[in-house]
Amino acid sequence: MVAGELTTPVRIWRLVPWSHNGLMRPSDRLESVIVIVVVAVVVLLLPVSGAFGTATYTRLSDQARVEEATRSEVTAVLVEDAARVYSEDAVRGTGGSDLGQARVHWSVGGTGHTKMIDVDSGAKAGDAVSIWVDTNGNLSAAPMTGGESAVAAVIAAIAVWATSIIAGVLLLLGVHWSASRHRLAQWNREWAGIGKAPGWPVS
């Protein structure tokens, strides 16, 4: 069992481009070189991905601070009962919940605003809801939180490294396919040179 386990590293070592294995063809050595280069690039891109994630977090954190400084939460009042809006899952009967929409009114700096927004399906006219607005009192999304910035940064870093891995795997598959085609063509030429069809005994 131990001997069998030791044969795998030995076999791998014999496939390195600088191996003295006489059975290795130039195409084998070239393929080995490309494998080493691709693996090295993917490994080196790991800290690059981390740096990209850090930069993304810094940028999103700055954006979150700007949003927090320029947006505020105010109370809006429904001017009508919510109209039920069914989601696609609810229509299909797959358990999706239905939503509601209603026109709401709010005031910022003495200026009134009215907008149709998503609300609970059971909301009634006169109910109060919290919304986020910008400095002009216009409806806006809630500012990004620090946790959301961190999650987005981690996803960005993983996406960069995963993309490099996928690209490397596709490249290696393409190189292996091309090298196999080259070796097969070479074998066919050698069989033809001795006047035999591939697979026939040469004796």
C-alpha cells in the first residue's frame, strides 16, 4: 500500500519539463511547462484577488458614508389602501408571498411628495411607513451598511480568483486537447511510415 502511494509523486516528478525521462516528447514537456505557468499564475492571483477585495471594501465603505450623510429616513402616509400585487411564485402556487403597492405622501423641508411604493399587502389608507429620501426629498434606497460592504467585497475577491481558476482550467484543457491531437497525428504518421495501420503489431 505504501509503495503504491509513493508511485504517484514519482510519476508526477517524471512529467516535469526538466525530467530526464526519455519517453517524454517535446509536446509533453511543453504541456508540462504550460501547466506549471498556469498554476503559478493562479496562485499569484490569490493575493491580487485579496487586494481587489480590500479596494472594493474601501470604495463601498466610502460610498456608504456618503449615502448615510445624504439620505435620511422619514415617515410617509398611505393615501389609499394597498393594491395586492401577486408575485410569479404566488401565481404558480409555489408558496411565494403576495405584495402590495400604494401611493404614499411625505413632506421634506415643506415640500410634499407623492409616490407609488411597495408596501405590505394589508396596508390601509392612513397607515404610516418608513422610507428613505435624498437631500431633495426624493425617494431613494436605504444606505449600504458596513456588513453589506464586507459581503460585497468578499464576493468580488472570490469572483476574481474563481475567474482566474476557470480561465486556467479552460486553457489547460485546450492545451491538452491540442497536444493530444498533435501526438495522435504523429503516431499515425509513424504507423504509416512502417506500412502498418495504427494498432497492428509491428513484428
